[in-house]
Amino acid sequence: MDVEDVLRMDRWPHILCPGCGNGTILNVLARELAERFENGDLDPDKTVLVSGIGCSSRLPGYFRLDSLHTTHGRPLAFATGLKTANPDLEVIVITGDGDAAAIGGNHLIHAARRNLDVTVICANNYIYGMTGGQVSPTTPEGDVSTTTPYGNPEPPFDLCELVMGAGAPHVERWTTAHPVQLKAAIGRALDREGFSFIDVLSQCPTNYGRRNGFRDAREMVEWLRENTSTRDEEGKIRIGILRDEEREPFHARIRKVLEKAGGDGD
Amino acid sequence: MRIKEEFCKGCFLCVWVCPVDALDESDRRNEKGYRLPEQVGRCTGCRQCEMICPDVAIEVVEADEG
Amino acid sequence: MRDENGKVEFLQGNEACAEGAIAAGCRFFAGYPITPSTEIAERMSARLPEVGGVYVQMEDEIASLAAVIGASWAGVKAMTATSGPGFSLMQEHMGYAVMTETPCVVVNIQRGGPSTGQPTKASQGDVMQARWGSHGDYEVVALSPYDVQEMFDLTVECFNWAETLRVPAVLLADEVVGHMRERVVLREDVETVDRELPPEGEEVERPFPLEPDDLVPPMPVFGRGHRVHVTGLTHDERGYPCTDDPEVHRKLVRRLCNKVRKRAGEIHESVGYDFIERDSDIALVAYGGCARTVLEAAEEAGVTVFRPKVIHPFDEGLVRRLLDGYEVLVVEMNLGQYYEMVKMALDPDCVHLLGYPGGYPPTPERVVEEVERLGG
């Protein structure tokens, strides 16, 4: 199966800006899915994409799969209904830093706590891109946005620490400068049962880069490559597999409740 | 390597990611006015350009295919 | 105990609502505790696992309705229950359910508002919110039960109309009927309606047709090969976002409203209403918990009374047919919400209000006094 069989090519070219990191995420996700559909690891009819609002949340609409483009911040709440009502579905949630960590922060920690069996891909580009470049919960301190013209006075969230604190068993961080590793990470997340979270540091050249000293997307991915490390290094952002454990997923616990109540049909 | 020119937005992440400098910016533009990349050297088939392309506009193919 | 229709029990309205949901085929409930609706969640948490259903207590009411909509796209009949503050939080997702044409049931056991108000006291202050609470033009179905049996029966009706029209249906109950205990028949003969589905395993090319003759298209189910994209954005027939063509938006919004509006009469006839005609110049109008005292007062004063069960969509024609020529007194536990709709259907000078903004309904004596004041 070719990548173009997984995508709704009748919608190309997509709406994302030139050099948008969300496009790279779309690309590697489509390739990982195409491979899995091809070799039978995954059934395209059972694979579902869910997203909230924002640039990254537009991605599901480009996949030739069942997809639910929901409201701002709430994709994990919708995914909770989909996955628990039909545990046979493979649910992939695509979200962004504003969607997941600001308006949807509560759903993020509770989905992690419940260990909802979903793969969460968070396109973390430090900015509200769709609305024109406002500060987000992951914007670094001091950075300029349209609503922090004097520099961001707030400290940012570390999303991986946040979901690990809430109990997420599988957590990785990569960047759009690491497409090969990112594709492999998505594969691992699909293999794991339970809440898998991939924090993808990404570039928004239009609404973040140009206000913070980056001339184009290339300078931004260069920065991501130079300032991240798979080892703990002073002054660099840690990327790689941050946690990989096993925990009983939510739908299995619900199944046990049904068994206790006698409604499991056996 | 095949570049689907109608989808390219000229970001040149492919040029940036190529480990053997097989790609470069060209002066050619597509219908929308975006400048296109071009192959200038021997491709080793690592497929990183294919994967990083935000517009899914690059396909790495075997040499004998085209 | 049993009668010919099913098991007879002595239940609270909220418990009867949960039983009605199970009887209607509800197999998913997501909710958040809030007075005076919590007993519905409690009963569902006990009952659903017995019948193979899923109960999830979510982190808030926003998430609750989101999970319900998600479950509905998985092909499962789903419900949530709440009261004023939670209903306010759910409004964005009421609009999302309308836009995506997702059948679901939202129970609102109305309490005194605005804001936290009086959690343990009744009101009917959310009549307009049920219809206008989310942004944009839309229509929903809202039914108002007046006793424990109707908490069961109208919950079933909510599911049936939600499935028929692919809309959120609101059981617009109140604390009076939610918390009272009465004899109820847990009917085993309930007629249930299931949404129309597209053929399994086939991609659905036009999941959201804009043509007027397809007012309610069959609903794809996630996981069955329909490969459908669902979005709260204005979408074209294929379900693809279409944010720049006003004509597509107009057609879509018109269809979403018309599929409910055009069947207002049918909904009223099918769900039913009470109309007790007496030789009088005055007619009383009341619904829900408030109707209990008003029916008694009407008998005492010897006047006509109309008790709708369907609050939305409002059927102007029906109200005109039944009440034209009367001096009409609308009695409700708010400062005049259903009253405004009745005024639009009739000569507004002939429509009067006895409004109690929450707490409890007016006593029959108080209603009779008002009838007498009007010259009845």
C-alpha cells in the first residue's frame, strides 16, 4: 500500500504553510500507517483519527480513514467515548500544544491517568498558529508572540513530565528534524497498549519563527537538531524514549467491571 | 527521485535534510510560484527527503524506475 | 410486582430515567456528578455493566458530552445527565452534536439558576437555553416529563427522536420530577428506533448530502469501513471542511434546522400532549413538574388546560389550533420562557404569565387565584 492510498489526495495541496512541521508529522504518520496496513499489522477500517482544533488538528481530514475533527482541547474526551464504546478501534489522537496543554490540559492528564489506550501525537510548535501566533503553554520564557510583544513572562510546561506525572506508561519526545526516528516512535506507540504520548517539537515558520529570529523553516529544524539530544546534556532538550512501561489499559479495566456485574456476555 | 511539483511549496526541508547534498534549490517555479528543488547529485536512497517533506511531494524511486 | 406491560416499581424519577435509557438501548453513559441529577449517573453505573454497557465518570461535563458523542460515532446509543451549571458547560458540544448530526441524549434535571443558584430546588429556567444555548442557528428536540412514568417514557422518546433525526435530544426535566417517587411501570414493550446505517464495508462518498430530500442521511459508524471525515467545521457533502463558501454553509444550516422544524407536528403527535377542554374563556398552559399543580388547579377552576410534552421544536400551528380565542395563562417555574413562544403563536395581548423563578411550583390555590383575577 502506497502512502497516497492512505491519504485523501483529492484534497491536495493541503492548507498548511510552506515548511510547516505538521506536514512532516502527517507525512511520517501516513507512511507508518501505509506500511502497517500493507503488512496486516493494522486494519485501516478499524483505525480512527481524532483531533481538536488548530493547525495540527486539521491532519485527520487528510487521511482516508474514519476521522473525528472535534472541538478545541477535547479530542481525548471524544476518544474516551470512541475507544471504550468499541475497544477494537485503534485510536490515534492528533493534537497541538494549545489544544492539549491549555484548553485541553484537564483531559490530557485524566486520559493519561485512566491509561486510555490511544496514541497521542502532540505537534508542539510553541504557538497558536491558526489564530496568528499567540503565546501558548509551551512557548519558552522571553519569546515573542503577538500577545507577548515584550517577551513571554510565563514559564512553559514540559508536556512529557506532565503526562508521566499523570501516569502515562509510554512517553517519547522527538522533533520534526528527526523524521526517521519519529516514524519509528509512532510505530512503537501503535504497538503499545495504553496511553502513548509523543511530544513532537515542531516548527511554525510563519507565526513563531519569523518573530523569534528564524528566517525560514530550515533554520528552525536546524535549531531543533542542534539543541536536542538523546542523552542528558547540559543546555539541550532531552529527546528519545522517556518512559516505556506496561500498565493495564482502561478498556481492560472496564471489561473487568462488566465481568463483575455479569454483563460481559460470557 | 520524483518531485510532485504541483504539491511543492518550496520550503527546501528536503535540501536541508539530505545527508549527501544530492538536492539543491533550483530557479524553476511551479504554477503557484513556489521555487522547486532539484536533484544535483547521486541519491543514496535514505528517503529522509521523502519523509520530511511537509507536502508529501517527494517520492524516492529506484534508479531503473525513473 | 408486575402488570401486563412490565415490572411495576416504586422509583425516583431519576432512577426511572436511567431505566428508560436502558430500555431504549442506551449502552454508554458518561457524566459528572451534579445535584439534582446525580442519581441517574449512580443508577447507570450499576445497571449498564449488567447489560454489557459502559459507564465512565468523566473529569467534567464538557468531557462527558464529548465522550457521549464519541461513543455515538462508535455506533452505540449514548447519554449523559446533568443540571444547570453542567448544561451550560455542555453547550459547545450541543452545537457540535448538531453540526455533526450525532444522535445522543442529554438529560437536564433543572435546578434554580443562574450560576450555582439553588441546587436542591426545582426550576424550569433552561427552556430557552436548551434551544439557544450554543452559538449559531440550530434545532434540537426537548421533551418535558411531568411524572415518574414519563421520566421513563420520554427518555425512550428522546432516544428514538435522536436516532430518527440524528440530533441531540434533551430530556428537559426538573428537580420536582427528578426526585419524586411514584409507581412506575418499567415497560418491556417499548418501541425503539435505531439510526439508519449505510451498507457495511463500503466507503460513503456523500455522508452529508445537502439536498433537501435527504434531510436525515444514514449515519456512518467508525470502524466499519465507511471512511468518513466528521468535523464541526462547515462541511461539504463529502464531509470535507468548507470554510469559504457561504452557499454551502447556508444549505447545511438550513437542512440541519429543517429536518427538525418540518417534523414539529409529527413529533408532537407522536410524543403526545394533554389537552383537557372545558367550557371556559381561560386556558392554562404548563409542562413538567409545574403541570402537576396546574392540572389540579384547572380542574378546580373549571378551565381548559394544555400540557405539552414536547418543548422544542415548538409547534405554533398546534398551539394556535388548541388555544386561539382563549385568554391564556402560562404557568412555569421561570420568569416567562415557554410564555414567549406562546405569545409568538397567539395574540400576545391574550397571553399571560404566572412565573415562579424556581424553588417549587405555585400551589393550586395560587393558580386558581390568578385564574380568578383574569376573570375566570
